Amino acid sequence: MDWSSVIGLALALAGLLVGQALEGGKMASLLQPAAFAIVVIGTFGAVLLQTRLRTFVRGLEMLRWVFFPPADTRVELGRDIAQWSLTARRDGPLALEKLMENTSDRFNAKGLRMIVDGIAPDKLRQLLDVEITAYELAERQAVKVWESAAGYSPTIGILGAVLGLIHVMENLADPSKLGGGIAVAFVSTIYGVGLANLLFLPVANKLKAIVSRRVVQYEIAAAVFYDIATGDHTRIIEERVASLLHEH
């Protein structure tokens, strides 16, 4: 559990609710299902219109990372790198095949397979770089689901406000219906701006940071595979492990 995300979201909501209470407003006045439906459904509809379905679904799946981020595998990767280096130096590159079978990460397994298959170091590095680029592009496109939602949400909140005012204008002769329309108008704006700045944009930024950390780890692993393939001195690999463990 990422408690900073939980506490941050709780503080954001508390700020709105406490401010509403201190001004003498009723909490129930912020609960407008019509306004919520307009903003949320409209926002995600607009995002889906510009995004492939697979990317959209991946973006929604990544939301859990905000509260349950992927395990930090830097220490584990550092141990694996040390073992790969030692095995390759002591028993030769072909001995890495038995270690490859125990590797759960698909990228690392691919790198080890290339070494075992005797692919030229420069070609190996090129292929791994392509793999990293493809992974980063796909993940960042998924994160853009939340960035796009942050961009559309305030505007759709304004649309909800206009719809509420239209409802008000249509019922000027019936004062009993004016309050509901005005409430939808103003609460729609709150939902649009609030969701964009208190949820969608922070989620996007946190997910970008998580993706960046994973990409850095893959880049270090790719460099290590290149070092092993070229037979570079173990000290170089040790320096890469040190940089991995001190990352962020």
C-alpha cells in the first residue's frame, strides 16, 4: 500500500468538505448524481474516442499502481546481475541458460537468451533498446488516458454547468425547479475542475514516475547484458549495480 497516495487523496477530499462545512454549506449539496454522470461519463467517453480500446483498458488497470505500486525489485535485480556476471565469467555464457529458466521477468529472460544464443553484443544492445522503447511507448500511452481525462474534465464540467442553466431557463415560471438546475450547474464545474486537479492529473504524474523507474531498471539490465556479452571487467558491472541500488 502506498500510504502517501491514500493520505493525499484523503487530504484533498477533506479540504473540500471541511471548507464547505466552514462556509455553512450542506455536504449533501455536493452530491449531484446528474452532474457526476455528465462529467465522469463525458470525460471518459472523450478519452476513449481518442484512444485505442486496449490502451484505454491498460490505463484503467494501471490505476491500482497509485495505491498498490509494483514491488521494488532493485535489490533483487542487483543480486541477479551479480549472479549472471559471476556465472558468465566462471562457466562461460552458455551457463546462463540454467539461470534464464529461473528468471520471471520477460525482458531479463530475453536478454539472457540472446547472450546464450551468441548474438553479437552491438546487435543485442540494439534489440534490447528497441524492446525498452516499445515498452515505454505503450506504458506512456496508457498513462495519457489520465492526462487526457485531466484535460477534458474541466471543459465537460462547464458543459454540465451550461446544461444546468438551460434547465433553469426552461423553468423560470416554476421557482421550485430552479434550485436543482442551479445546483447541477455549479456542482458540475466543481466536479470537472476538482477531478482534473485532485485525481486525474496526480494519478497521471505518479504513474509516469513508476513507468520511468521501471524503464531505468531495464536500461541498466540492458547495459549489463551488453557488458557480459562483450566480456567487460566485472568492476564495470559492479558500478552499474551500485547505480541501480542508489537510483532515486
